[in-house]
Amino acid sequence: MAKAQIKEKLARWFSQPVLVAVALVLGAIVGTLTAFFGQVLDRVGAIRDANPLYWIPALALGGVAIVLTYMKIGKGSERGMGIIFDVAHGKEKEIPLRLIPLIMVTTWVTHLFGGSSGREGVAMQIGATLGHNISSKIHVENAPRILLVAGMAAGFAGLFQTPLAAIALSLEILLAGHLEMAALLPAAVAAFTACKVSQMFGEMTVIAMNDIFPGDITRIIWNDSGLDIYFILRLAILGIIFGIVGGGFARLLPLSKKFFAEKFPNPVKRVAIMGVVLSALLLLCWQGRYSGLGTNLTDMIFSGSATSAASDIYAYDWILKMLFTIVTLSVGFQGGEVTPLFTIGATLGTALAAIVGVPLPIAAALGYAAVFGAGTNTLFAPILVGAEIFGFDLLPAFFVVCTAAYVCNGGKSIYAQKKLRLR
């Protein structure tokens, strides 16, 4: 064997321990940052909810502050996940470190004044930015891409405490129909480390479905006669609807951004005018029911009985949350899309439960995961996020619904995925 080949193999063998060690440190840092970000975000949301009439009317002022800040010192970081994906796809070379404090602060401002947005994009940007910048300090083949993926996994796991879903999501989202397997081990190490570190600052997000729906959950799919094919068909129908809605969200978001950019070319005027419109509509709709993450709606569903959830959730909650989130993110406010997608799916599942013939809390849980999967154009991540949050007893149901949603989402994603070319 030639010396060059031996040297290349040795380099590959030694690169994995180096990447794992870096991923361990990366996960610890990202877990700490995401825990801090999430705790502040929760407090900001509580302040807004306590006095909505004080904060929501000033949404336009918050938006102007956000846009002006990015114009002055952003240097491209306002593109958020866009720049992360451009770097991953080789279109850009650097992710500015200033992205981290800017996206954290501007997301807090968005939520304080009542904008409808999420938080996962922030966490994934924190992780990806740190991972990519750390990679410049080590000389390992493909380290920038691998640590970028590991950083995204750490960000998602640190914020949601769902490491399996975080690993799957980070491997799936860069290239449609392809798993970034070279990053598997570093992503796993970073995700579990971030999850554990963030848990030191708070409790794990797990919803006990048996507390909501007493009895053996597995019997909704398997009965004494075996597999309940009719129930599987009902689950597939739910999945198709969830897929259409999630794919619709992913399709409408860029169209909305393009529309408002053409309608109001000046970004300051755009966010000021639409901020006034949004604040008026948000106050009109029950004084901020659709502001923030949307966890107020999911809490109504999963914190009480099925009867109370059915009465507290309106049949149109999902579409209003969807529209408010799309407009908020289209006109210059900051945040993510995943938590609103969770809310859209859960409220849509609640509305469809009686129609399709699926127990309400289970339909809501399935929508929670499947609309997220359809919006991100991923399959394994939503199955695992559903199982990690609601329990692995429902794993077969999540598989059926999320598969149907994935097939029916139209191939659209909220992220700038590259398409895998089939030969």
C-alpha cells in the first residue's frame, strides 16, 4: 500500500475522535446558550401575556428597531437560516458570530411585542454558527459541514430536549431525500450533550398521553383481531390533510415574503406599516391569542381533558395561527417556524378529531408532529419528535401519519433544502 494511502486512512481514523471531542464541547456550550435563550423567551412571553394592551400596540416600534439594528450592524446575518444553508451548500464561506446575539435579542423583541413566531430557528442558528466557526480551528476533512450539522442538532436538542429528533432533523434537512451520515456520530454526541446540559436549567418537555387518554394506547391500532386496518386508514387521512397544510405553510411563506418585499421595497416602512396592521389584528383576535409561540393553545389541548380541549380550541385556530406566523416572519420580525407548526398541527388535529374518528388528544398529538414534518419536508424527525414528547407507545401511529404527510406535502420545505437529483 502506498504511503499516501496509509496516511489518508490514518487521517480518517484520527479525525473521528477529534470531531467527537469537539462535538462534546460544542453540545455543552450550545445547551447552555439555548437554555438561557429559552428561559428569557418564556419570561418575555409571560410579561407580554400579563399586559397585552401595553406591549402589542407597540409591535411596529419593535419591528423598526429590529430592522434598523440589522441594517446598521447585521452584515448579512439577518438572513438567518438562509445563510446557514448557503454555507452548508457551499454558496457562502463564513457565518458571522454576531448572528448569535442579534438573533437572540431580536427574537425576544418580536415576542415581547406580540409577533407570532417560533424559537427553533434561533437555537439551530446558534449551534450551526458556533459549530462552523469552531471548525476553522481544527484541520479535519469536511469538519465545517459536519460541525455545522452537529451544531444544528445541539441547538434543537438543547431547546426541545428531544435529542433523537434533533439528530434526525439535522441529518435530513440539508439535502432532500438524503441523510448526512458522515455527521451522525458528532451530531449524536452534540445533541445528547446539549440536551443533558439544558435539562440542568429546566424540566424535560414530555406529555403523558395516558393522563389525557386513559387506557392502553396501543389498542387503538391493534385490537383483539389484530391490526385495525380501518383505524390505519383514518390515520392516513389525517396524515394527508396534515401534509397538505404543512406543505402549504412552506409554500406560502416565501410567496408572502416576496409579496411584501415588492409591495413595500423599503424594509423599515414595510415592518412599520405591517407592524401596525398586525398589532391591531392581534388585539382584535382575543388580545393576543395568536401572539408568541402558540404554546398557550397547545397547553389548552394537553393540560386538560378532551372535553375541555374541544371547547377551548376553535375550529379556525390553526389557520389564523398559520396566517399570523407567515405575515410576522415575512415583514421583518424574527424567530422560527417549528413551534408555530407544532401549534398549527395540534389545533388542526383537534378540529379534525371528531370528523375523522380519532380520539382528540391523539389526533392533536399526531398533528403536532406531522405538520412539523410536512413543513420541514422531513420524515424521521417528526416521527421521533412525536415519540419523544408524547411517548413511544404511539410510535406506530406517528409512523403512519407522518409518512402520509411526507408523501403529500408537495416536496416543499421552510428551509432552503437542495433537491437530490435522481439518475
